[in-house]
Amino acid sequence: MIKHIVMFKLKDTPEHTAAENAAIAKAEAEKLRTAVPSLKEYEVVLNADNADNSNYNIALICLFGDMAGLAEYQQHPAHKEFGEFIYGLRTENGRACIDFEI
């Protein structure tokens, strides 16, 4: 099994604060839950309201059967669409990711 965790640090935009953008991003990320067949488990979490502001704002925690399943997810049109969406909201270096076997 492969656990894939990706976190994003979001910025304020003219329309929304970083926290508001995180809530919007969470709603968009939730659409991936049923879009990719290889996705075994999926959780989208937001940084707690009273947590340090230097933390990342949102994390996607995914479980796949193997690296091929992760690759399927990464190439899926719904994932690519989310990637384009989140890119416009994140800070310059606002992405961290780890993939590991469990």
C-alpha cells in the first residue's frame, strides 16, 4: 500500500483570505474522492483555526494499493484539474509531498 500526503500553503487573494481559500479548496478536493478508481482511502483536512499561521492550510491524505494506482491518480483528468486550480491559490513554495509504503 502507498500513502500519499500532499500539503499546500495558500495565500490571500483579492477575493478571499488564505483560510477562506482553504475551505474553497477543500470543497474542490472532495470531488476527487469518487473520481479516481485506484483511490482506496481519501481524507482532506484543514489546519485548525487556532493553529500556527505558518502551518500549511490544507492536506490531502490518500491511500493506493501500489505505485501504479498513485500514477493513475496523478494522470487522471480530475486530479490535473484540481492541480491547476490549487496552483493559483498556493504560495510560491507552497507544496510539500511524501509518498511512502505502509
